[in-house]
Amino acid sequence: MKIVILGAGQVGSTVASALVHEDNDITIVDIDERRLKELQDQMDVRGVLGHASHPKVMERAGIEDADLVIALTSSDEVNMVACQIAYTLYRVPTRVARVRSADYTMRPELFSRKHIPIDVLISPELLLTQYIVRLIEYPGALQVLDFAEGRAQLVATEAEAGGLLVGQKLYTLRHHMPAKSDARVAAIYRDGQLIQPDGDTVIKESDMVFFLAAKRHIPAVMKELRPLDSPARRIILAGGGNIGKNLAKRLERDHHVKIIERDPARAENIAEELTKTIVLVGDCADATLLREEAVETTDVYCVLTNDDEANILSALQAKRMGAKKVIAIINRASYVDLMEAGAIDIAVSPQQITIGSLLTHIRRGNMVRVHSLRRGLAEAIEAIALGDRRNSKVVGRSLEELNLPEGTNISAIVRGEDVIIAHHDTVIEEYDHVLLFVHDKKHIPAIERLFQVSPTFI
């Protein structure tokens, strides 16, 4: 696939890195010559210097025969204009754009072929808001990912002493679970190494466990792996930008929410938009302010500013002072790894969350949802099984008949409204939503081929 990426920032470079090893021809456009050179030194991509929405620049990038354009510059307007030009002048088949302003995203009628022809609209703020809300809903979770419109969820958590399953073999899980409930452990990471789980695998304390279940069964499975945390009630959000404001709107009805915002004018504006949230003017790294607001009694302290260093400092301060759970948005990948190994409970990478949404629309093989895991090394995928036994490699076959790559497993199937936990004799039917865990992304092409319908396959 020939892909033109407009914008070589953090998201653009992360997307390029994720796609460059998958038999794609990638060109990146940016106005920063030094940044382009860095990316060309790091990976096999072509760089074009210039303004992303200028037709001549786009032509130098090879837009005329591109299969896909992904507009990821820092300007919503540039991204929208670039997609308009890609469609009007060059008829690029698929156009993806990042648009952050709610003034645009709240008016979906704008984004049609008659107006602004964007096929896929990516709103990082909305994705981050949804992601953090799910983390707050499940206090012990480190990741919560939706599949099949939320009917099934993949959850990552750390096994702790006191969990019913810790020290036990996995097959005993079904003996503890309530009637008519089921779950599947998709992967276990112990000291950073994958353990492919089976019924005889013993869960150990500190294991990172990925499990998949119907949404209504998630709390029961969490109880198997760790003592259940009390639901979050008191929440402090540090940073009153779009993410902080949107989070407060989502949470204030059922939680006691405070926002700390440094800019008095911004604080006044968001206070007028919120009904129950308390908006404070101040510096989130100010220990005196945190002490005055009783951060030690806070269930969740979430740092959401655009400054990585400020977020890290504030998060460490809050954790040291006694905040129960600390979540921080951190952009630099090196910082994310460093902080999750230390005092911060969850370091959220906007790039990894955004890239999953992008990959959903790039993958072949009837994939309708992709989540990037383990800093992009692994993926969780929802694929639709189409065809019949004559032209599909999966439909009409049991799981034990499938030739899945090493480190890959099918955890569940969503059939209509039912979430079916997968077993070796489970047979895939047409239109099933098949949920896979892929440990090594190098196997993605094989998964794509597996779910492609072939007119000649017998």
C-alpha cells in the first residue's frame, strides 16, 4: 500500500514506525527538515519538505497514485484542507485526518464527500477521554479496551496476593466464576516475557495478565486476580484543557471532581461549562495546593497537561503525598517506560491510543478494530469472518484447525449479542466477530491473509 503521511510529529512518526515494516511504501511530509532527516535515518521512509496542504508539495510526495493519505499535522484546518485537495484533485481512495477541535467534531455533517471529504476522523482528545473513563470505571485495571461496540472487553491487570486465582492453575478459573459467566486469559507477561497460557499455567503474583470477557463479567474476573479496589469517588484532574474538561463532564454526575487549571481565564471558561465540578486556579506541581485539596484522600489523581515534565513531577508529588491511584498523560515513549517502572500507576501514551484507531482503517482482512499493546509490539484485533468453507480459511472451521502464528490466540467470538469464550472445538461462523491477541506484530500479515476471502480458496 502506498501511504502519504502529512506531519512528522509524534503521532505521524509513530504511525510511520508501525506501518513501515508491513510492506507499505511510506512518504512523510513536514516543514521541519531536521525532523524528516531523523526519521529517514531511523526507518525506511521517504521525506518531502514543504507545507502539507500545498498541491505541489503533495505531488512531490506521490499523492497522484497514493492509496491512503493520513493528515496528522498540528493544524485541524491544514488536515481538513489536505484531505479536500487529496480528494478533489487526486481522487485518493481513502483519507484520514486528525481533527482535535470540538467545534468541528461536534458537527459530523461537515465531513462528507459533498463538503469536507474525510473518510476517517481521528479525535485524540475523544479517544483519550474514553480510555481514561474506562480506567476509572475499573480501579485495578491498567488497560481496558472495547470490542464489538463494548459487548466484550480486553483488560490488563497485575496479579496481586489475595486474588483467588493467584497461585492456582488457570483451569480452576471456571470453578470460581459465577454461573453463566466465562473469561479467557489471552496472555501473561512475567518479567517482560510472554507466557502462552493454557489450563495448567499457574498465575503468580506480579504477573501482567490480559484477559477477555463480556463486559458484565469483568469485575468477577478482576476479583480472581487481585483484591477488588473500592470504586473511585474523589477525582482530581490536573489540567483544564479539552481532555480535562471532557473528562469532568463525563465524571461529574457520579463522582466528586475537581480540576486544577493554571490559566485564570481558561478556568473561568470551563467552570461555566461544568455543573458540579470544582475548578481551582493554581499550579498542579504546587505541593501546598495539593495538600490543601487533601490529595491524600483522592481515589484518582489524573495529570493531563501538554508538558511531560510537569505531568511527571505533579504525578510523583501526588503519589508521594498519598493519592491512591495516579494516571499521567506522557507523550515521550522513553518517559512512559520509565514512569510505569516507578511510582506512577498508569502512564497513558496518546500516540499509542491514536495509532490503534488509525490501524483499524489500514489493516486488510476484514479487521474492524485494532488496539496497539505493549508499546506497539503486540496488537489486539477484532476481525469479521466472511465467506464460507470454500472461500474462507476460517469460516466453518474449529479453532484447532486454524494455522495461527506463534504467540497468537483467539480469545473470544462475538456472535450477535452473545460473547462466546473460545475453546479448541469452537467453530467459527460467517459474520462472527473474532477477537485475537497477537503477541508479535510481525505476524499481522499472516492474520490479514487468514481473514481475507479468496475466490479460489478451497
